Amino acid sequence: MARVVKKAPVSVSPEPTFQGEETNRRSELVRAAGRLFREKGYSATTIRDIADAVNMRSGSPFYHFKSKQDILRTVALDGIATIHAAVAKPAASNKAPRARFEAMLTAHLNVLLGDEGRDIAATLLHESRHLDAEAQDEVIRLKDAYEGLWQAVLKELKTDGALTDDSALTRLFLMGAMNWTTQWYRHDGGRSPRQIARQLAKLLLRD
Amino acid sequence: MARVVKKAPVSVSPEPTFQGEETNRRSELVRAAGRLFREKGYSATTIRDIADAVNMRSGSPFYHFKSKQDILRTVALDGIATIHAAVAKPAASNKAPRARFEAMLTAHLNVLLGDEGRDIAATLLHESRHLDAEAQDEVIRLKDAYEGLWQAVLKELKTDGALTDDSALTRLFLMGAMNWTTQWYRHDGGRSPRQIARQLAKLLLRD
DNA sequence: CCTACCGATCGGTAGG
DNA sequence: CCTACCGATCGGTAGG
């Protein structure tokens, strides 16, 4: 292992001088943590990994977060909030159900597979079980609200005759097909989230 | 933490006296490891957890496996072999494509959700990334062979007109819908793997 | 397979 | 936010 080069001490106040600075440093930690949690998993990621990634000493993340768990909680909540916001927009559009559905698929996949969202989304999907019970409940509540967006559009699709079954089971299959993309999607591959969304809609819906 | 009660030393040979005994002890470790890997993840599971689960001292698993990685490798390979064997049977039957497909879905889900297979299957699906590169290649090779079973039946379903697209993307959506069941399936819930398989077939196939 | 142990690493804290 | 540190725990090994 290469030893980390020690930062030269700088003679400025170590205290965050205004909120923007604190928020910045804190969100740097969240971003770095998300990436590491996705790459190595929560348990295999150490506080030192996270600190190193943003050029802090190993004790310093605890100035921003009270525990490693607290970092995970922040990342996971950020993840579900981001996905919800991304999908709520097309869900509220006045498109026909079929087009709206496809736009929602695209939005969901854009977060999961895109550069800005994939770390926190993967953390949400795969590391939430490491949250304590309370935080897990929080995540579940938000996830239920999110899935409500999907249940609503599925219902409309059934009314339109594009779907024969809009039960919770259908929604779960849909979530599975979408969320599993994180396991096989290659950024260097030919398919865009948009194209994947279109194919999935074609597979699920009838004319 | 409650201290583990120390086993009273027994005055029999500590050496495995015949192969059946060794195989047994080793496979007990594999089963315990699978369960723990599913419940807590590979990184959060310690050798001591695994040893405790089968009433060994913490150094003893290394008599059967050369490293923690080696245990994971064994569980993961066991997982993919089990799933392949379970699905290969209905895949080789002389049923019509549609019925064969549904039987394959049921077989896959029975392993993922059933008492005997779920631990190793979940370990395979969610912990394989912790394998070293060589073992990961091994798993990928076996998984590709396994997915060949599915690609073949999808092709037949397309020929039959039950499917409009039998591309790799369709197979990946299918895998997602199935494998995601491990995230939401409740053993105490009302739905059986059989019923889930039937619903999934209905969602994907056209008359 | 147990006993006894090791060096490394971990999450977290006190004090500035 | 750094320095310096702590107690606990980890994967793994020697020797029987």
C-alpha cells in the first residue's frame, strides 16, 4: 500500500467560516462515500477510505457525521429523494399514459445508470440493509411513496388496455427489471438508458 | 455479547477419520457461511461468526478452507451449480415452450426463495463482487452457460409468437424480474414461487 | 480441530 | 479539521 502523502499544514482557520463551505465539505464526503459504498459495499468501506478520498485525516469525518452509519443514512436518503424527484417530473406531465410511462422509465434509469446518480442509487438499492432499524423504516416509507407513482401509472395503463394486470406483483417485476440493470449495464456499451426504457416498455405493454 | 459456552474437550481423535465425516463438517461450514453471507453480507461476516455457527473455535475453519475468500468461492460456485441443475431439468423436458418456460421460472424461483437454496443463491447474486478476479471469471463462465438455457427457450417462444423480442436485453429484464424477488419476497406471505412464476409468464408472454 | 497468539486495522474520541 | 491515541476486533498461523 502506498502511504498517503501528508498534507502540508495550512495556516487558515480550521473552522468552517460560513455555511456554504461546510455544506460543500460535507457533501464531498457524501459523494465520496456513495462511490465507495457502491464499489466495495458499506462494510468493506472504511472511514479512512472515505477520508482519504476527500483528503481528510481519518478522524475528521466525525466532525461532519456522528458515525459511519450516519453517513450511510445520508447517502441512502439522498438516493431515494433523487430518484423520486427525477421520476415525479414526467409522472406529473400531461402525456398519454404510455408515453408518460416510458418517460418515467427513462428518468429512473437515468438516475441508476448516470454519472451523478448511480453511486447513491446503488447504495440505496444494495446497502440499505446495513442501516439501523429506524433509518430503514425511514427509507421504506419514502420508497413506498415513490412506488405509488408507479402504481398510479400502471393503473392507467390497465384502463387503457396496455396492461392486463396492474397488481403490486406487476410493479415488483417492473422494479426488478429496472433495478437489475445496475448489475449488467456497461457505460461503454452501446445502449443508452433511453433505449433500454423503450425496450422495457415494449416488452411489458400490449398494443 | 454472550460468551460462547466452551465445548468440553472430547477424547476422540481430532482428525477426520473417514471422508464422510470431513465432507460433512466442511459442508456445515458452507451452509452456515451461506446463511451469514446472505443475512449480513460477506464483509460484515467474520470467520468467528461462521465458526460459532457450527461450534468450532475461530481458527478451525482454516483447516477446511485456506481463506475466507475460499469459503465465499465455494458458496458462490455451489449457488450457480444448484440453480443451473434445478433449471436444466425442466429445460430439457419435452413440454411446449410456454409450459417449459413457466416450469423453468418456477425452478429458478424455488431455488431463490426456498429454504435450501436461498442462502447460496443470495450469496451468488449479491456477494460475488467480493471474489477475486479469478473466481469471478469462473462464476461468470458458469452464469453465461446458465443463461444459455434461457436464451434458448426465449428463442422458441419468439418462434411461437409468444414473444416479439428474444434479444439479450429481454433475457436481462427477465433475470432482473426474477432475481429481484429476493428483495421483497416474504416467506410468510401468501404467494408461492409457483404463483409468482405464473404471473411473470403472463406479464411477459402474449397469446 | 483446539490453544494461543500475532500484526494489522477498525470506528471512534479527546483536546486543541 | 488535525494529532494522537484507544480498545476491540479481524483474518490468519504455529504447533500440537
